[in-house]
Amino acid sequence: MATTTQPGSSSLTQPDYWWYRARTDLLKVALESFMGDPVRTLDVGSADGPSVGWMRGSSRRVNLDLNPGGLTPGEGVCGSAMALPFADEVFDVVAAFDVVEHCEQESVAMDELARVLAPGGRMLLSVPAYQWAWTDHDIRAGHFRRYTRRRLVTLVEGAGLSVERATYAFSAVFPFFVAERVLRRLKRRAGRPPDPALAPVTPRVDWLLMALSRLDHRILRDRDLPFGSSVFLAALKPELRNSG
């Protein structure tokens, strides 16, 4: 995850955790059709590589992250989303999955992502949902905020982009998400040690959570989801208009 700090990504140590596997599938079904046929793509926050393998194609792909451990040799660039080390308008697709919430000045990060995106190019984003779900997990992960769909749309439109799709995700597992957040808060109030960043799951629970996520997958092929623990978004940078 590209951040102004460097807490690291749990996907580096547990890439097979159910949430990363499910997010891979959900991001693909929700956003892949907006990629088109890019010549150059930028993946900001590449430490979460398990979620963006579907972006690999014939395009020239550049990965960027603050954490060199999450970068592929020959493809990776160490850098921050707050000051991207690239010229203006050089990428046809810019992706930042679970990145913007790590940036203290979200408008600066969004302006940077939009700056390096070519006119007619597309931005693909995901962020965690709902500020009321804030717990110790967000603090340890280096988050500054969580989002509603409307807040993310407003942020993206403020950077001059046109939103083509904005949907929640992880709706079918949402009751489990809410229960987990409530338990974290109760433990904190009781002065008990916090749970691990990634709550351990048994093989049966893993199977159940993946099965429920496949329900989201089927729905997202045709329509948006009204709630969930993540927000996914695809946006277009308008083509330049001739003044004459």
C-alpha cells in the first residue's frame, strides 16, 4: 500500500488469506471491463499484488510502492502516491487499490493520480467503507479515514474525472464484518490485547466466506451493490477539447 508511512501490507506475509483472494475476484469482475486496451498502466500500492494479477496483459506495467518488499524486480519503483515520480499524462490506466485511505492529504494523492493519467484514460480505485467501522485495525494499518461511496465519488470528481462506476463490495459477508468490528471495540474497552490485523479463520470459515463472496461476484457482473465493507470505483479522465 502506498502511504506516507510504511506499516507494511499483510498481503506480503499472508497472500492466501481469504480476503485477498476474494478481493482479487471482486475487483476483476467489477472493474476489469473499464481497462480497455492500455499501452501503459500504473499500479500504485503494489504490495497488494495478490489483488491485481488480473491487470497483467500486453501493456507496459509500472508498479509503485513505498515498501520495496512488495515490488517486482524490473517493474517496481519506490515512491509515494503523494508525489508520483512520473511526468504528466503518461499512463492509460492508473490503479490504486486500498491506497488513498493511507494518505493524510487525500486531495493531494488524488490530484497526483489524475495528473499522471492520460486524457481518455481510466482510474481504478478501492477503499475501505464507513467511518463508523473505524477500529484499532485501521490505526495499525496506517489508515487516515474510511469512505462512503458518495465521499469517494466527490473526491474523484473534484480531481476532474468522470465516475463511470461506483459500488460497494463484500456485501454478503457484511454481517461478519460488523460483528468483527463490534468485538474489536468491546475488547478495547475491556482493556484486552487487540486481535491480529488479520483474524485467523478455520478452513470451514474460509470456505463459507469465499462462498458468500462468490454471491457478490455474480451480482457485480450486472449491477452495483448497495452496501459492503469496501468501495470500488472506475473513472474516466475527459479527453482534451480543441479550443477552435
